[in-house]
Amino acid sequence: MEMSQSGMDQTLGLGKNSWQRYENGKNVPGSQVIATLVGRGFNANWILTGKGDLKIGQSEQAEAYDDFFYVPKMVPVVVSTGHGSAEDVVIDQQYHAFRKDWLASKGLTPRSLAIVEGRGDSMEPTIANGSTLLVDTSIITFNQEGIYVVRLDGHLYAKRLQRGQAGAILVISDNPFYKEIEIDPSNCEDFQIKGKVVWLGRDI
């Protein structure tokens, strides 16, 4: 480091031991700390992952940082593609970077986005266990077929929704082992759309 721990604490306006916890990996810097460091020439990738150069050129770094929006991950894992997960949602200090121009090309509003992790096998092969899902939380009504995050009977699921007969909504699992569920939104108090899945990533 080019500055002492006490120097970094003072520069960032942190408590005495805050920078030491960042260096030890016990805490992850929040967005304000990251922005301050980037403004002082630190590499955003190094701040978030510990990889790459500590610093790069000021103009190059500012351009690289401005090109990305960091979407927060919601934890604990709250979206099931199996038997459901309890709705206990908090924002973790983990972020996934997406290019702003890509988000704009998809018509997505960055502040409405969240990252969740899917667990289970009911949406395979489309969504594998452990997949990372990008969810647009501004979409809370069903307007067309797609994969949505829904709350049903006190649990959260990532499921495919289709229009049924007489205004019903079909909750479908891509895995044929699971049966589809028909929901009448006008007569089901415990059904709510929480967002739409707009991107997914997974290991292969």
C-alpha cells in the first residue's frame, strides 16, 4: 500500500480499525468507500476482488468505473427453483458489475435491479442449481410469458408464468417432473409477483 492504515482511515473518514478489516477480508467496502478510492486512482476491480493492479491511470480508471453499474446481491438465498424458500431478504455487501450501455440496451433501470441465487432443480435445464439471476424488481405485474420471481404460500420461487384461461396464470416448472400450478390472481391472497428474471449466469 502507498498509505498507512491510519492514513487510509483518515482519507476515507473511517474508524480506526475499519481499513484493517477491509485488508483482512473481514468486511467489504461499501459504494461510498469504493467511489472515494476510485477517485484517488485505485483500481475498482482490485478493490472488489483483490485482483489486478492496485492502481491504474486516473483517466483510464474513471472511464472504466463509469462504464459499469454494481448491482447488489440479496442474501440469504431467497429464490427457489424447487420447493420454495422463506422470504427473508437483506442486501449483502456483494456486487455484480454490469455495463451501463448493456443495461440501457435492455431498457433496464439500474436502481431497480437485484441479484439473487436460484436453488433447486425444478427449472432445469433453463436454470441450474446455483445459478445467478438478475431480477428487475420494478416489474410486479404479469404482462407476458417469462420467468418471474413470485411469492406463493409464503415462499419465493423463480418460475415461468403463462396466461391461462379466464384470467388465470399458469406457474410452470421447466423440469417436466414438476406439475404446473394454476393461479386465479383475483382469488389468491398469497400470490405476488416480486420481479422478472432478465438475465442468468451459471457455471458449466
